[in-house]
Amino acid sequence: MEITKDIIYIGVDDHELDLFEGQYIVPEGMAYNSYLVKGEKTAVMDTVDRKFGGEWLAKLEAALEGASPDYLIVQHMEPDHSANIAVFMEKYPNAVVCASKQAFNMMKNFFGTDFAGRNMVLGEGSVLDLGGHVLRFVTAPMVHWPEVIMTYDEKDKVFFSADAFGKFGAQDAPPDEEGWACEARRYYFGIVGKFGPQVQNLLKKAAALDIRTICPLHGPVLNEDLGYYINLYDTWSSYRSEDKGVTVAYTSVYGNTKKAAELLAEKLLERGVEAHVSDLARDDMAEVVEDAFRYDRIVLATTTYSGEIFPFMKTFIDHLTERNFQNKTVAFIENGSWAPVAAKKMRAMLEGCKDLKFAENTVTVTSALNDKSRAAIEALADELAAL
Ligand code: FEO
């Protein structure tokens, strides 16, 4: 697949993966992207996951058309991209590996060598002239590991963005009915969500470049309407809400907290407010994390459990706080059969978050819904609808 006349896609699709990065389901598989840039000299942009080394090397051989690769550019050392560095360096003894200083430290840890004598250290503003193609490098620390560099091809105006602008899903997966943003957002908040300020820094650097094509390490190559993708990254990384709406995230042991959550969503919909209800024990939690950042209001509903809150809710709130959850209105529904404390416990877990506004109304359910808790749900729906 040609990205431009001189830039060839040599990535692979993974349809066997159960969990990406050990935690994210990928029902449509995953792509590990890699590219060959052909100037007078040639540069390979990253390798692929360990399982696909043979397939990748075969694609590389075909794209090289008899040439030998001169450089391997390592933008990111996470093994879904770096696993085949040693294999590549053994197969092509004249090739030089180019990466940040920190990436070479990681190579020592992963492979027992930093390829001394065959390596080139890259930093901010480094340039590699392939002859016909000049590659310029920018550092992107913590997007989303510290060693990350990204690459700009001045001739074709292609930006190789490492993990940024990636998404879940293989290249040969059917078109996503919900569009690029759905799985890109789940990927962003799962993987990069904590590092909003670092992504903002990257966007500032990218704004200084004339970019026509973005080549990420996962997901499709982007070459139309780039402002759409860049604006979404700006929204996500600045923790602005993308849409108006309410995420209602619940756990329920016997169905009564679920009824309360669903009744609230019904009342919100009656008031013309978009509401998305999720069961934290049964739905994909990464989808709910994505919704939590996407919408401007969130309701957390859970049971009191061993004087604490139900485990799935605790995990969910940890997912939010570790990703710098902020700038939202938060409301609580708690359930408890003898000493409900869940609302207090959930609020305490969120105390360190910036710019959260807590709703005045909290709903307390004592075992099952009754007239009092139904009225409290009406009052909460009124308050949230007024925002
Ligand atoms: Fe796709 Fe951070 O590795």
C-alpha cells in the first residue's frame, strides 16, 4: 500500500489478540503500523509486535525491491512496535538504528544491547537526510512513554505520530459505523488520557509543521480533513467535554441500584437530556471511561459494600482519577440496606480532581426504590437538566 510514491505501508493486522496492552478488548483486531521511506537511502519506521515478525519482514523485503534498508527509526519502545528490532538488526548488518537516548537505554533492557557502533541518537530538531527525503524529529515525551520521538518527512509533508492519532481496530476491519472517533476516543483515554499537557505540547509542535498526512502506529493513515482529528485531540487533551450529556455509571448487586440508575436516565431523557447508562460489572469499562471524559455530566451509582463501595465502582473511579479526570459536574446515587456511605466514599475518592462541581442533590436508596428516593431522582434530574 502506497501512502505516497516513496512511503510504503508495511504494517500488519492482529486478529488473535485478546487484550491490547493487557487490558483493552479489541473486537475488530489491532493494527501495528510500520512504514518504509524511500529516498536515495531508505528508512524503516518502527517494527511490529513479536508475533508478526516474519510477516513484517516479508512485507519489508517486497517494499525494498532488492534494496537494503539503511536506517531503522524507533519512535517508541513499547513492544507492540519494538519487538523485532534485534531481529531486524541481525538480518540487516549494515543498518543503523536511530532513536532517542532513552530508547537506547530501553533497548539495553529489552535486548541486552544498545547496538553500539550502529546507532544514532536523535533529539529535538535532529535531522536525517535520506537524499530526496529529509526527516526531522520532534520529541514527544509521555505520549505516552518518555522516550517517544515523532518524525516529519519534509518532502511529502507526512507526520509519523507514533501512538498519537491511533485507534483500535485492524486495517482490514469493516468500516466503523460510528466513525473514527469512537474507537480512537476509547484508545486515547485508555492509553494517553493521563498525559493531556504532554499532548498539548505535541500539538503546539505539530502546528508549526505543514502536515498533509498523519501516519500513526495504530489505525488508519489520516490524509483528509486533518483539522477534525487535531481538534478532537485538542479537546481531549485539554479535558474539555466534547458533548453535552450525562454518563450514568452504576454497579448493582440485586438490581435495585440498576433500577435507580435507569429511572434517572429515563427522567433525564424526558427532560431532553442525552443520557448513557452503563453497568460497570458487565460493560466494557474502557467505553465508560471514554463516556466519562466525553460528556459534561456524570452520575455514579453504587452500593455500600463492606463499609466501602462496590469493587467495580472503586476500580472505575481509580481509572478516572489516574487519568486526571476534571472539569465535570458529578452526582451520586447510593444504596445501602443499613448504613449507606457510598456517596461519601465516592466523593472522597474524587476530592483530588480539579474543577469538579458536585450536584446539590444526592439520591439515597435504602435497599429498593420508594416514593422518597423516586422524588430524589426527580430532583436530581431537574438539577442536571438545568445545567
Ligand atoms: Fe502502541 Fe505505546 O504502544
